[in-house]
Amino acid sequence: MSQEGMNGVPHRGKVLTVDNMNPNVKRVEYAVRGPIVQRAVQIEKELKEGVKKPFTEVIKANIGDAHAMGQKPITFLRQVLALCSYPELLNDNKFPEDAKNRAQRILQACGGHSIGAYSASQGIECIRQDVSRYIEKRDGGIPSNPDNIFLSAGASDAITTMLKLQVSGEGRNRTGVMIPIPQYPLYSAALADLGGIQINYYLDEDRCWALDVTELRRAVTAARQHCNPRVLCIINPGNPTGQVQSRQCIEDVIRFAKEEHLFLMADEVYQDNVYAEGCKFHSFKKVLFEMGPEYSSTVEMASFHSTSKCYMGECGFRGGYMEVINLDPEVKAQLIKLVSVRLCPPVTGQALLDLVVNPPQPDEPSYTTFIKERTAVLAALAEKARLTEEVFNTVPGIRCNPVQGAMYTFPCITLPQKAISQAKEKGLAPDMFYCMKLLEEMGICLVPGSGFGQREGTHHFRMTILPPTEKLKIMLDKIREFHQKFTQEFS
Amino acid sequence: DRHGAAAGLTQGWHLSHTTRQNIRNSELAPLGMRAWQIKDELRQGARKPYKELIDVSSADPHRAGVKPLSFVRQVLAVCYYPQLAKSDKLPADVRQRAQRLLGTCAGGSAGSYCPAGGIPEIIDIVCEFISRRDDGVPSYPENIFITSGAQRAFVEILNILVNTLRSPITGVLTPCPSYPPGNMAVVMLGGAVVPYYLDEEQGWELKIDELHRALESAKGVCDPTVLYVINPGNPTGHVQSRKSIEEVIRFASEKRLFLMVDEVYQDSVFEQESRFVSYKKVLAEMGPPLSHTVEMASFHSVSKGFIGECGLRGGYVELVNVDPSVMRNLYTLMSRDASTTTGQLALDLMINPPQPGDPSYPLTAITLHISDLRVLEVLNSLPGISCQPVKGGGYALPRLHLPPGAIQKAKEVGMLPDYFYCSRLLEETELCVGAGSENGQRESTYHIRYRQSSDEVLRRLTSFHIQFMKDFS
């Protein structure tokens, strides 16, 4: 059975073709790992094979993967995971007592005391309880019910599940979901897959990507002509934009959601990544409850968190949760059924999440090191955010909003008309054309703004601020150099 | 109806389930929930006939008390906390393997994202494993996706196959009894489950006549496009012969069906005569045109077999003869959500265990199999219970021949008869087994399902059963 034989048979004879497969699948795109990344991987292969290029490595600043860029894991977290994995190590006195206690507690809650057993599909109960306690502490005592907590394989899993639960209806009654532009393309991909209607609301670039309720209103009103708007998605802190919403803004959004009878989805995975002076993370739940029972007992909401970002950066462990508020009990029953189809979230991710919501306390042996490591990571990110904004704003043709939070910069790039035309000839979005050239000439992999959505006629790219400071500096200089060259070449 | 998938799930679940009438809303795992409760009660000192709860309702070996393999857990521990490699308390092959695996992770960390589709070095090892298993039939990296458990890949591929915009809706031929999450996935995606009944009297054999009948039954109801097969059978324990596999492949080709083959129990085959042979190997050996045309997806996982690491979520799918444009779309679908690194590492450890000469060889054997002939003898000697030979898989699926009195009593308390039996068993002996209704069964037949692990299980079951039959005769 040759490979050609396997995959080279004429399409006509196939049972499964692009014409008869689920048509929604064709519309799914995910730029963060899209064609530009595939090309980057190819180039890496070529470099390995000894092909000569103007650079010796590809800097992958396309994906929010901190460890891939050299960020070190937090010692305490990894110690507990090792203990959970191989409990014989509980006899090893090189591990601190608090790590051992956490591990023992987690193992007690696992089937057969093993992280290799399936857990309940909603997640291990004592971990859900710990998550509730964490939320209560974070939100100044506002109660959280463990039954409303669903552990998930990263936040993406929970977000997709909630969208799946809500997309229904036919024709003009088809569910519409409001998403920010620019957005993290998981949302557009999920909606394409589900056949949900994407309703774009534009963040205001001139006001540091602020969310404006008048824009929300414009979007939902227009959408009512052709679909049934039911969900409003907010990403705070924003991805790719990094803006941190003010408390006032969050209140306005909640009020709007209540008026328009919308289900709120608050993606808060970057809640610890807040850098700018005067910016503070306010959880949607906290604000909702502080607005009083008129809102807190009626507005339906899900908020999402993850172990992939913040100071942990443990993307590979797929830990996360969502908290659902005011969900109709019948819907909740269906949600419970829905999550059981994927069996259970990875248990190592659940264990990791437990440590994130239940970190070393001041009276515990690991506390000092833990705080030191956490502070160092967040401080480095804050510094890199500042540096990035500074350098980019020295480049004519690049305009960069302050990176208030998250891990990305999304600068606006001015492209010469000639470049735009040439891109169109090649059938590429202009910023994709730009980014591809940057990749080929400088070995830097970014994601074009077209992958996230942007106002017509504007162009952007998303770059992570994750590479180590020295490498980041080099990368910023190279982009500056490239931009100037590019502008000249196409003038 | 307000809620899309939720509505589909309720409706479809009831439509496809052979016992739709009496299932209460919470019935997906009531025994499991009650078992946890009893465990808590025992922990708090409640007085019960037995001091320990035994839960063998799931094929999850660790939950049933089987210990994980040291090698696997040692390597994972070092991958999570590489400091451990510095001490020589752990065997050299553990440290070397961890080093090699961390080398395949971006930034040398188990916490970074896996590349879309899987870590390339591990995909290569999967290819080698498949080829070795199949006596040299080649396997290609671009046809392999590593995912967080085989279930994730299964759902994603069904997602491509089930076209809800067509009328009639896509039908999936599924075995009965079956693996419930498989059926649930079909329903969740808006497809129709078309059951084909396995032949209990013949050891749960898959009969082609029955496939024909099932296909006929779908006329006018749905458009069958997929044939879902589980080999070794779950929960039946049947292992298909090569001849049977060839017949199924021919049927799939004739009727233009996409084959989805769940082979997660391929390492769990107990009898000499019942050697596992993969669908891929058989297909290749059938030669052209079938070998070049039959479209297929086969699944494997770290959840079962000899490592039994369900909670780590590692698995893969291999696609055969799938249209390249479809493959490109599948790649995009798979790239949206990274799979867990732990699962990928565990997969490497499962398919590439220590070899003779390595310090950790041989791996401490886990007795996952339930091939205890004595059990079958005992059960088959009791009135009211019989069991087909178990050739492989994770369970035994004995049939209950319930007296009318028991069936009546079950109706009175609003439970399905096999649930009623299992519920009594749980309360009276703290032994939790699964009810056959969950997996599907022919109308008016009743089964229990359990993962046998000890004499204690047999003891409790036997003493309960004898009493139960007495009480209701």
C-alpha cells in the first residue's frame, strides 16, 4: 500500500469529500497555528538540514507559550505534580512539607489514589471546592458554589462547550454571538464550526482598545435583522489587544447584557497579567454582585480561567475552569451531560489548577520561593510590555497602544499602497504578505492582524512579548529594520 | 427549543437508547454517584455489611486499585520536575527517557503547547509502533493525530463526517452493546445512531447479516455514512477474527461507509487463538482496490492496555485513504485546541517500553486481564446468570435471567430491571457494577458489566446473586 496509493486516489470515488463533509468545517480557521506557522516550521526544518538563511533560528512570537520562550516553571507547582505522579517521592526529604500535603490531598481525591484514574466529568470535587474558595477570596467574599464550577481542559474546552450549548435555531432565529474585533480566533473558529452567527463589535483603537457600549448597541441592533443575538463574549484583559477594562466599563457591559437579554461570557484567563499603572483587573462576577440583586440574580454568565497564562504559563497541562452564574437548572443538567461526552479533563491539569487556586501561604515553607518566582515572572512581563511599546512607537509607520495586560502587542502598521496591491495579486491579506516576508527575511514568526479581525483598511500584527528580554530587544530591532526596509521597497 | 446541542442530546439520547422509557434525567451515572456516597459513609464510620466499597463498574484499572507502572510514573515525575534527574535514585533509563522526551518539548518544558497534530518525534515513534505491530505495513506521520484521549479524535472526525445540513441526517452504524460515550458523541453532533446487534449466543460476534439488516432499517430515516466498530469489543470482550474483519471491510466498501475502528483494547487479548489483528493490517493485506480505497480511522489510547492511564488523556488516530483536502481541514480542526503534553509523553512510554537490558525491564506486570476461567465457570453454574467467554477487552458482561418477580419489583420502584439488580447489589454488598442498559442490549434482555479484579468481587457477587434469585423466585 503505497503512500500515493493511499492518498492519491481520485476524489470522485471517496466516501468523504470536502463537498459532502460537514460544511461548517470548511469555514474554520485558526490563524495562531495557521499557514504562517506551518511555513515557520518548514523553515526550521530547512535550517536543521543546513540550508543557509539570513538568520540561524526562527523566533516564534506567534503563540502565547511562555515556556517555549524560556520562561521557567514555578518550582512549587512542578514539585507537587512530580509527587502526584510518583507518590514514592513522598518519602524523599528533599521535597517540602507543603508540597507533600498538597499532593496527598489531591491523590486522596482521585480514584484509586491515582492521577491515572478518570475523574468525574465535572472535575474532582475537592478541587472544585478549592476553586470556589479562591473565587470567593478574590472577589471579596462573594459566595461561589462548587456545583457551578466546571473544570476543563484549558479555558478553550469550556468556552467551546458553552458556545455549543447555546447555538441553535434556524434561519433568522439562528443564535448570534457577539465577539470583540480584534478577537482571539478560538471564538470565530468555534462559531464557524457550530454554524453560529458571528456578530462583530469593534474595540476602539484610538482609545487604547476601549470597549464602547454604543458600539455594542450598534452591533446588536444591526444583528437582530438577520439572527437571534443571545451571547456576548468579552475578553478581559484582552487578547490580542491587551486592554484592561475599567470597572465602569464592566458595569456598563453588564447593564447592556441585561437590557438586551444576552448571556455573558467573560474570558478572564489573563487576570494576573496586568502591567499598566492605574489598571486593575475587576472580575465580572464581582462587579455583577456589587451591582445588587436586580442584576446578580438575573444576568446569566460564565467566566473562564486557565493555567496556561498568568505567571504559570503551563499551556501543556490543559488546566482550567469555568464558573456559571444564574444558569437555568435544566440547561445545567444538559451541560453536565455535554461535558460527560469528553469523559474528563486531564487530571494533571486539574491538579495543577488546584495549586494555582491554593498556592503556598505565608506560614508555609515554599512561600518565599514561590512569591519570588511569581513576582519575577510578572515583573519581567511588565518590563517587556513597556519596552515593546516604547520601541515600536519609535518606528515611523508602526503605532503601538500601551500593552496594559495579557502577553501580546497588536500594533497598527502602515503599509504602502504598492505592497497592498502586490498582496492582493498574490491573494494574500496585506498584513499576511508583510508577515510572510518578515518570516522569510528575518526568521521572526508573527500572526497577521487579519487573523484576529480589524477595521477595514487597517493592518496589524500580533507579537507575543514572551521571548527573554535580550532576545526581545533583538527581535524589536529586527522588526524596526524590516519595517523601514519594507516601506522603502514598496514606496 | 432554546439550546442547540443540549436539545439534540436529550432528544437524540432518548431516540437512540434502547431503553428510553424509564430513564430518569440523572440516570447517566446514578450507581457511580451512589457508590461515591457509600464510600464517604464508610469513611465516616457508617456500619455496613462490608468494610470496603469495591467499584468495578468502570474499566478504569487505577480506580479499581491496580497500581500504575513505576517506569511510566518515574519518567513523568522527572519530566515535570527535571531536578530529579540529578539524583541517581532513579534508574538510568528513566532519566535518559525523560531527557529525550523533554528534548521534544518546546523550551524543554512539559508545560509548553504541543504542536498541532502532536509532537513530531512522538508521531514518528507511533508510526514505527504501528508498522512493527502490523508486520511492516507502513504508517505515515501526516496521517496521525495525537489527541487528549482517543475520544477527542473520535469526536473531531465524527464532526467532519456528520453533515447536519443535509436531509436525511447522517447515520452511524454502531454496535449494540456499545461504548456509551461513542454513541453520545454521534447524538451530540446531530447524527443518528443506527444500532446493529452483536450476537450474544455466539460470543457477541459481529454478523454481516445483521449489518445488512441495520442498514435496511435506516432507509428513509437517515443516511448511513459511517460504520463504527469496536475491536476488541467494549463491553463485550469479543475479539474479531481476521475473516470477520475482512467481511466488515468488504461490507464498508460495498455500502460506501467510512470505517471508524476503536482498537483501544488491542493490548488486552487473553486467549492464544484470539490474537489481535488490526483493521489496517487486514486492509493492507487484502490488496488493491480495497487497500487503496476503503476510508478508515483507527483509534488507540493510553487509557487501557497494560498502562491503563485513563486520567492522563493520551491517544491517537490514524487515518487511511482519506481525501487530502479533507485531511487539511482536519488538521485545522485539530489545531484549535492543543492536546495535553502529559498524554503525549504517556503514549511514548506505552508504545516504546523498556527493552531487555534496560534497568527498568521488565515492567512489573499489571494484571489487567479478566481471563479467569474459574469466574466464568462459577457464574455459568449459577441459576439466572450466564456469561459468554471473555476473549479480550476490559469487562465481563454476564447476562441476567431475571425472574418475573424481580422485573415486576423493578417496575414498581421505577427502575430498569438491571439497574434494580445493580442497585441492590451495591446497597447490600458494597460492590458497584455497571448496568447493561447503559451500553444498550436487545429488548427484554438484562446484563451487568464489571471489570473483575479479585476473588472478593466474585465472592460478593455470587452470594448476592444466589440470595436475590431466592428472594424473587
